[in-house]
Amino acid sequence: MADRDFWKGVACGIIAAVLVIGSGYIGAKMGRSRMVPGDSILSDEAYMQKLAMIESMADNYYLNDIDREKMAEGLYTGLIYGLGDPYSCYYTAKEYAQEEEENKGTYVGIGILMFVNAEGLVEISEVFAGSAGEAAGLKAGDILMWIDDQEVSGMSTTEISDYVRSKDEVRLVVARPETGEQLEMTVTLSGVNVPTVTGELLDNGIGYIDITEFIAVTPQQFADVYSGLLSEGMTKLIVDLRGNPGGLLASVCDVLRQILPEGLIVYTQDKYGEREEEYCDGTSRITMPMAVLINGGSASAAEIFAGAVKDYELGPLIGTTTFGKGIVQSIYPLSDGSALRLTSAKYYTPKGNHIHDIGIEPDIEVFYEYTQDGEWPENDNQLQAAMEALEEETEEKAG
């Protein structure tokens, strides 16, 4: 399993442990308001007077220039922050546009992931296959030094990403530690599909599929990888959800429709007791032995996947207990391009289990074994346990 603990830079993934419901659900809820007149804090005269006093004091005593627009955005942010919910927030118009782009999984860029390493340098952690960055010769491990005439040192990955996306073409200078070279290259931005599903055929016909998140492109990527492994002779399947922070409800349901039997996938219930259900018609139910790898980083949509596999007894869950996020968030766009993300419902597995703050326990508990220096080992003991479980199941059926 690759190390996923890095800041997503140019590719920019979705925020960890976020589950977003599609616009149809949002529209159904926006028409109802149950606020009693006078409940609003904005109708409280004392509140408004205090707000005006704070603004006046900032005008009179704050040393630097004041940006009124930023102050207003801070008010909106603080209002939602006051809910005390880590999953609810206010998006500025720019932040919401970026969130929408990330959830689609397609963007115009150079196709890299980057992070600030322990030395404070901007290191490229992944170069997407087929991207402009790959065509230009970028490699994982390269250190980004300059973009055009700007030195990268001191810039955040978000600042770098924003700058790159504002251009049609960028000139990069990178250092390649493995060879000691310093390389200069020009990269023309192009369309990039964020890879969220990868796979390979292991020994004894075992197919391995790693899903890193559930966004709009994930169902088709899963279908392509799954089909490819079948053509290579896959007879057993391992799905790796370790470190998968979740994503879109529609996405994980569309992936599960490719393997589940006919029946309920998941259902949600809001504060008014209204229930929304997602179903599978079972036309492409998986029939081969299957196992799913999970850990404490498997959250939200990843837990919907794991919960459905567990409830339908499609195969064992192997690893450690999942994160435990059994609530969903909806996006509510505002007229100025900004938006709110609010926790709007609880979700339940097909058998009616609500796993919030509990998680889903594995059928076979296996703790990940790191090397003595804390690095990723050459052999993944959790993956080995999954392979052994599938081999045992095959032998039992044969016997």
C-alpha cells in the first residue's frame, strides 16, 4: 500500500472524511424551513450592536488596512464554525469552485501530487500516468525549485497549484536527488483525470484493486480496472480501502452496483426522520471469492462500501476497525457562488447499522507491521493475510 499521508497539491483531493450527497437530495431539502420567527441571531439587537462595536474598534485601533470583504467572509466562516461540527463549513466562491472541480476528478493542470517534505522542500510524490507532467519528464521524488521566475521555497502547495492553474504553460526547474541533476523543462497544461483506482493481478489469480477515494470518475475507473483484471484471468478479488477518506455517496453506490446482489445499498435519515434509500438491481453481482482491506483511515464512503460487503457477506473484512463516520454532508450553493457544507443526515448499512464514532470491525483483525524505522515494509502483512484468507476459502469450496 502506498503512503497516502501527504498534502495534495496540483491534483488536490477531497477533504478527508467528507461524504457529499448529490444535488437531487439538496433540492429536496432546500424548500423546507422550520425556523420560528425571532429564532435568528441576526434578529437579536444586542448581537448586532456588539458586531458593530467590534467592527468600529477594528477601524479605530487595527494597525493595518482593513479588507471589508475578507472580514465579511470571516463572519460567515465563524457562523458555521460555531456549530461545533468539524464536517460543516462555509466555502467562499473560490473554495466552492475548487471543491466542485475536485469532486469531479478532472481538471486542467500538469498532473502531479506534491507535499512539503521534512526538509521544507516541495517534493513531487506522484506523477499521473498520461499527464503533461509525465510527458515532460517529471518523476516522483523530484524537488520543485522554480516555476517560471518564481522560487518555490516558502510557497504552500495551494499557492503553487493556484499559480500553475492560472497559466497555459509553465517553465519548471527541478532537482533530481537520485542523480544529482538539476533539470529545466516547459510543461503545457492539459486535461487530467485524477487516478482513484489502480489494480494488478497477483499470484494464483488474485486481483488487487486499490481505491483511494470516491469521486465522480471512480465508478468508471473501477469498471475499467475490474474488467481488465477479469481479462487477465482474475478468479479472486481483494479491494483495498485502507486510508480511503470517503467521498461522494453517488460514487460509492455506483461502484457497489457493480458487485452487490439485488437489494439495499445504504439509506440516510435526516433530522425530520425522512429516509432516502439507494438500491442495487444485482445484475452484475460478484460471484468470485472477495476480501476487503480496511483500517482506521477508511472513512465515510469507504465505510459504506465495507458495511455493504459485510452485511451481504460477500467476503471478509481484513485489517483494523474503520474510522467511524456515519454522517453525511450536503452542499448548499448560495447565489453569490459561495456555499455551505452542512451535516444533514445519518447513514445506515443495509442491515440498519449506524457506525458513527464506532466504526466497522474487521472479520479478521491484522495490525499493520511497519519496519523498525517506521517505514513501509517490503511485504504487506495485511495484504498477505487477505491473500491467505482467499486461498483458504477456495480450498474449502474445492474440498
